Amino acid sequence: MAKVEQYRQIIQDLLLGYSEIKASNEEVEAEVIFDRERDRYQVVHAGWSNKRRVYGCILHLDIKNEKIWIQHDGTEGGIANELISRGIPKKDIVLAFHSPFKRQFTEFAVG
């Protein structure tokens, strides 16, 4: 369980950092959503830009079976790289946005 607690903290720290990034000309808020009970974590943009509604998930990560599942990654550099730089091994990261068939060809966990 210590590993899962460490993963929770790393995910929350990273997502809080992403929530602080804001475009200067937009009234779009980056909301962090942490469901610690079910281990689901998201950053969502919500607001207005040029009289248009903006809403969308930027990041969605889950923890399942002591692995971090990246459900959606809308970042430029890739959240997996940031997780690795924080000490999380590739064998504990699942690129869930790839089909199970394609995952076997990556350096990351299949599931």
C-alpha cells in the first residue's frame, strides 16, 4: 500500500501543477478532480474563450492494481515521461489510451 500512496501523491502533485497553467487571454479555469476513494484523477478545462464555451479533459489518470493507467493525455510532453522522471517505473504505467493489442509494442505495462 505504500507504493499506491506514493503514486497518489505524485499524481496529485503533477495535476495540481498542470492546473496552474493558464492562458492569459482566456477565461478558462483548470479544475482538478481527485476521487481518492476510487483512485481517479483529472484536470478539466472549463470556461469561455472568444465568446465560445470551452470544456474538456486534459488529463485523466487512474490507479488500478498498483499501476497508473493513463486514460487520456492532452499534454504536449506526455504525462508518462513526467511520471518516469518522478521515479515511477515503466512497468507500473499503462497507456490505456492505446488498445490492449498495441500496448504490447510499447515499453510500458500492458495492463
